[in-house]
Amino acid sequence: MSTHQYKNNGDAPRIGVYICHCGMNIASKLNVAELAEYGKILPNVAVSRDYKFMCSDPGQEMIQKDIQEFNLNRIVVASCSPLLHEKTFRQAAADGGLNPFYFQMANIREHVSWVTKDFKEATDKAKALVSAAVRRVAQHQALEKKRVPVHSDVVIVGGGIAGIHAALTIANSGRKVYLIERQPTIGGHMAMFDKTFPTLDCAACILTPKMSAVKNHPNITLWSYSDVTKVEGFTGNFKVKIKRKPRYVIEEHCVGCLLCVDACVFKEPKFDDEFNLGMSKRKPIYLPFPQATPLTVLIDPETCLQLKRGKCKQTCAEVCERRAINFEQKEEEIEVDCGAVILSTGFKPFDAKRVPEYGYGHYNNVYSSLEVERMVNASGPSQGEVVLKDGSKPKSVGIIHCVGSRHAKTNKYCSRVCCMYSLKLAHLVKERTGAEIYNFYIDMRTPGKGYEEFFDKLLKEDVNFIRGRVAEVTNWAMTAKEEGKLIIRVEDTLIGSPRRIPVDMVILSVGLEAQADADEVRRMFGISCSKDGWFTERHPKLAPVSTMTDGIFLAGACQGPKDIPDTVAQAGAAAAEALALVDKGFVELEPDTAFIKEELCCGCRTCIGMCPYSAISPNLEKGVAVVNEALCKGCGTCVAACPSGAASQNLFTDEQIFEEIEGVLTYA
Amino acid sequence: METETMASNGKVMAGEKPMKYFYYPGCSLKSTGRAYEESLLEVFKALDVDLQEIDDWNCCGATAYMAVDDMKASALAARNLALAEMQSNGDGAQIIAPCSACYLVLLKAQKAIKEKKEKANVLLEAMKNNGLYYTGKAKVRHPLDVLVNDIGLEKIAARTQKPLKGMRIASYYGCQFVRPYSTFDEPYNPQTMDMLMAALGADIVDWPLKTRCCGGTLTGTIEAIGQRLSYILLKEAEKRGADVVATACPLCQFNLECYQDSMNRTFEDNLNLPVAYFTQLMGLAFGISEKTLGFERLFVPLKTKAAV
């Protein structure tokens, strides 16, 4: 656009005013003909018309024709919200040969016809708004959109299924990807599951090939056991700082033979295994799980004798022929440039201890759903056997839905996946133990493809379903039959009666929560969180993977509870959006940015502290503030804050705003 | 645990001057719950904590009255709050209310004056007409809260002379002091009394019925239902090997203890389980005489064999 030569229709404003009917939306609520007539008497107006649909092709052509015919150099359209059609009409003006910023829109639909009942009042209010727009547009200046080149690499934060899928999509298109994962291995929660609903595919069988594909892809740099510590820059040109935590094992040398683990001075595993949620033990040197990617062991400095006390025989280092073990390894910091960032930082399961009435952590044999996922997994702590603490198989199992979800005390929202995974666990536990299974649900929510069919299948498998929120889990036996059991007390809302159900094992279907550090991550990337802590998308329907910060995209459960199919679909969408940005090679910046009139600036730095986008910095030589147009979002905070009136903003200069106010106040 | 807005329950902060505690007995502690008062006063005295009975206190407004005329009940409660505040010379009095019903009604009034503007206006205006004022400085506290959070378990353990070794205690909290406001303890699984009893050297019975209804005033109205609820509690405590049920509420104590004969007839059982105030058990551990602590008033005598 910068190369475009616009025509010059003279310096004196010649304004065209167009009143849109929006079908009956506007025309039935106010007098559009009268409004068009009123337009004609306003200063500098050369032509004023009304038309059924201004946004239609004929409507836009009308503007272009009038620009030629009446030598117009300013356009006002009174119609819907600028959010909807400002771009359309700016383009229409540009197609007619005008600089697109010689345009002003008056919102007489959302601000008038949709909210005003009285016909005359509505017409009057619309007149005031048109008057304001006409006065304002006379003050408009020609502006140009600037282009900034875009870096073509993409950084993805979080290596669960969302990050993995997005990374592969982008890498396959030929772009370079940095995948940053906090844990020692990628795979996220999905790697912990046994099977996936509703098809009962083995989770590992569908995930691990993708994990190795990530590791082997020439376009993907995988940094596991690493944290993002700082992000600078703006869309197309981010600088991301990454801290690589020491594994005390040289990743390039280690082949995952595990001889070192065997050789460790600890003969038996002794420390809680994180991957199995503490249900099994590991050594200080370990591989998180057999399919870990990268297939590199690591040493836990908290439990390793050498790292903790500096005293150990170092049998692990001795046995490693590839000399991969290095106790001197230090934390490393790396900085990479990228054009776009995808956040796929996932979720954390709700801590069932926050609902003490269900006895988690108090009674043996009350488990969280993720623990049971590990238990039914063949590579889990019990090799796929579902067993009670005493080693026996449960004869009856209660699965309590909505733990931590849909409750004013904990999280009000539905966690979306718990119904389906509860059904899946019911199936798997029944298959492994033959136990009587009770599902306690409030509603069954099975809205995905093939999900309702899965529910039907479970109904036919003789699983019991009891509708009602469970009141408590206790070991309070009232009869001999209940002795030694866990008692689930619930109001069965289908028979309208309280019930006591004795079971051997209770599974708490915990909900999903935002990561504990979501707020820090949000700040780092300059995006926002909902009140529940989930990252907020730019628009829930029309921009579901974008954020309010250009160039930062979202994928997976960091945006809200999501199952695997939705996560993968969204990761693909985020990858496509990121590609669309980096492939274009440049970004256009909106020109409604702030600028500093140097001769007025006294260098007080008030604006620097106020700017929410860190777009203003001091020029120490001149002693004035400078706005970085690429970072400025045109929020106007600095303009309002500047004590000397040095800060100003394109499209919102004092003259333009005062004229607009005058216009409203002086309409006749 | 939900921290209610009343979390500012006026704990003594480090560096602040020690606060004076006012004592609001309510009717029970002067009649059926005499043993509670006797032991409570002894225990606080033993810990060198000064309790000053509120001068000219009146009925708390009681939970039952609350259901009949909320405003009048609140006014009765508010008068007590005002008296305490005025008698403390605006010093921010801490009111110890041992009876669970009193504790709850006083809390309710305190909360209403703080949060419900219209109700507060009526109450404050009525008080003003009687020369009374309440600015919210006087705060209602439960003795367990004061003992565990202000005085501290360490000091209590240090004061213990005859640890309750081998005595198995089922702490029974009743419904009122953690619901609806959980100002200092967990609403579903309260801990303070257990912690206190453990500090005295007792064995704690883990039971899930800590806050289940004792029957409340149903015992006086629909006796069969009230007694059944009490019976469930006692039976479970007995089954879990409790030597004694510790309580913090005069009504709970009354329901659980005095009707054991009648329960035994109804349920063809042979219950004989002592139900004592937690302050009595504390006093015992402090080495105070059983007579002073009101043990003679118990219908089911405490078999102190295991204890001292």
C-alpha cells in the first residue's frame, strides 16, 4: 500500500455521507431518508445518500463512483459497528482512489437502532453521530501502513500432544521449529494414559511414533527439561530466552542403554517415581518411562549422592562407555529468534485433597483418575493390574464424576473430559477385575463423535449409573456387610432417595485446572487469562487460536479443558495460523499508533511506565520518549497520561476528537 | 477450605499487645452445661489467660429464635456484642463464646452488621436509642480457636502434667461451629479438637462422623428421630474403641449423654459411653481435680482408669 499513489481531490474537504438501511435492521427503527437529507446540510458535505446495504458490492461501487463524480476526498458511512465493516469501507475508499484513512464510520446500528425504542429519539441520536463523524473526518490525515519483515522460525512452548502435533505440522511445511518442554520428556499427559476414548486405541501406540518423529525431524529442535525465561519483541520478530536445566548427562552422547541405571550405587529404586505419580520407585539416575523422548537418562540432584554430598563411587559414570555422564554440567541459557510462538502448556489435574469429604489422602483405596490411568497401563506401577493397597483385586468400584468441577467451592466450569474418561476407566477396570462398577454422575456429557455410542456400550456392559452428586466417602460401616468397605453416600436423584453404596475402591474423576504458573506465563507472553486461569483466545468463535498479542497462538488444554481430538485439531489450526504469519514474510502494522512530538516532550517518562505493551523507551541523547510503532497497539494510554501534551495518536489527534465532540453537541 | 470473609477473626498478631478476652456464657453454661463453664474457667486460669464475663449479658438470640424472628434474634445478639465492645473501652474485645449455638448466632449478627447494610442500619439505630454502640471491633471467637491459634498447642502441651496417655478420644464437633462459617477450621473434616487432644497425650479416634447432627432440638420435639441420630454417633464411636466422646457444645453433650438409657431401651443395646467437654479433658491433663472440673455432673462417669 505504501507504493500506492492516491489521487488528490483538493485540500478542502469534500465529504460523501452514506446512510445504510442494513435491511430492516436500521431502516425500521429510524428515519433513514431524513438522516440522508440531514447529511446534506452538514459542513463540507458534497453528497449524502441512503442505501439498503452499503456493504454490498453495489453499495461499495456507489462510493467509488461518487468519489469520481463529486471529486470526494472524505467518506462517512453510517451503518453497523466498525468491528464488522470498517475494513470493507476503507478498502472501498482505497479502490475509489482515496487514502483509506480518509474514512469515518458512524455506528447507528449497535449504538442506535438496536438499543433505542423511540423512532424519533433514534433518528435524533443518529443525526448527532453522523454530525460528529462529518466534523471528525474533515480533520483526518492520510496515513500509511508500514511493513515489517517476519522471522520464519516458530517457537512452541509445551511438548504434549498439542505441541507435538503443531511442531510436526509446521516442520513438515518446511519451517524450522523450536519445541520447548519443561519435563525431561515430551508426551505430556497423553503419555500417561493407557487407552484413549472412545476407540480404546492404545495411547502410547498412537503417541510414541509422533514423539520419535519430533526427535528425528530435521526441522525440529527439541529442548526438553527447559524453561522459557524471557520473551521480547513483537509479532514476526520475537526473541525467546530459554533456560536448559542440567540433566548431568550429555544428551548428544547418551543412547539410552540404561547401563548407568543398573550400575547406580542404589541397588533398588528408592525414590518416588514422578511419572507413576509416586506409586512406584526410581533411582537417582533414571529414564522417566521406557518410550521417553529424548531417550536420554537424567540425574535428579535432590537424590543423587554425588550431587548432594559430593561423595559417591560414581559407578554410573564408570560404566558409561560413551562418557555421557557429567556431574559438572551447568544450567545453560540460549536465545532464539522467531516469527511466531505457539503456547501449548496444557493443564494440571485438580488436587482431590481440596475436596476432603471424598477422603483422598485419608483412606487407602481412594484414587485419583490419573493414578488409575497409570495403574491400568501395562508399563505402569502394577503392570496393568488394578489392585487395592493390600494387593487384592477390588470386587466393587465407585467412580465419582465432577470432582472439583461444576461446584461453586472449587471450579464452576465443566471439565469436559471427565465423563468420557470415567466411562473408559469403568470399562477398563471391569475388564481387568470383573468388579461391580458404580458411576456417580450429575449429567452425562458425551458430545463428541462416537462418544454417545461409547456411553451406550458401557450401559450394556452392566456398569451401574447413579445420578447424584456424592456427599461423602467414609469408612463408617452401619451393617456387617459394609464392614471394611468404603461407603459412598449419595442422593440418588432418579429414585429420589439417599443411598449408601459400599465399595472396595473409589476413583475420583478429577477435573482439569490451569497450570499453577499460568499467570506468570501469561505475563511473559503478554496475553490474558480468564478468571479460571485459562489463556484467553482473541475471539471464542472467529479467532479461537489467536491471542490479543499478534503472533502468539494457543493450542490444547492451556486454553481450556479439551480432549485429544479437539486438542489435535486446535494444534493444527494454531500451526496453520502461525504458518500464515511467517510464510507471508512481512506484517502490516496498523497506523493508528502513538507518536511523540519531540519539541513538547520534557522527558518525564510518565508514558514509559504507563504503556502496557512496553512500546515506549527513552532516547537518552535527546532526552525524549520514543514510540516503537511495531509494538504500539494504539490504546492511547500514553496520550492521556502525558502531562505536556507531547504524546499524540494517529486517527485520534486532539483536533479530531474535539471536532467529533463538537459535532455531537452542535447537531441541530 | 473456604475462607469466609470473617477470616479476620482478630488473631493476636506478633508484636501486638495481648488482647483481653471477654467471656459470654450464654444460658447453657449457667444451667445444663455447668460443667462446661466450670472446666473452661479452670483451664483458662491454668493457662494464665484472663477471662472477663460480659457484664449484664443477655440471651444470645438462640438458633431457634433466629428461625422465628431473624431481626429480633440479631438484636439480642448485637446487644451482647455492643456490651463487650463498650466494656473494653473500644479496645477491640475478643468474645469467647463456648456454646456452639451462641457462637453461631453472635457470628451471624457480627457478619450481618458488617455486610448487610439495611439490617445493620436497623440494628445500630435500635442500639443507639438504648445508648449502645458496636463498631465491629469486638469479635466473636470459639474457645478452641483461641486455645489452638492464640495460645498455641506448645504452651498447652507444656502445661500438661498428667498426659491422657492411652485414653482414646473421639472428638465430636457438632454442626454449628464450622457451618456455615468456617472461620478457623475445615468444614468437612475439622481438626482443632483432635490436635488439642493429641497435644494432651490422648489417642485420637479417626471417625467420619465428627460434624454429623446429634439430633439437636429434635430430641425435645420428635424424640425418636433425635435419639436415632445421637445413637448412630455413639455406636460408631464405641465401635471404634473410643473411651470417651469429647464435645464442644452443651446441646450435643446433653443429647449424647443423658439419653443413653432410653437409647438402650429403644435399640436394645448396652451403651455406656462417657461424653465430656473437651475442657474437662484438658483440665484432667492439667492435673486439676475432677470435682473442680464438674466431672461429678456427668451421668455416665468417665472411666479414668486409662488416663490418670
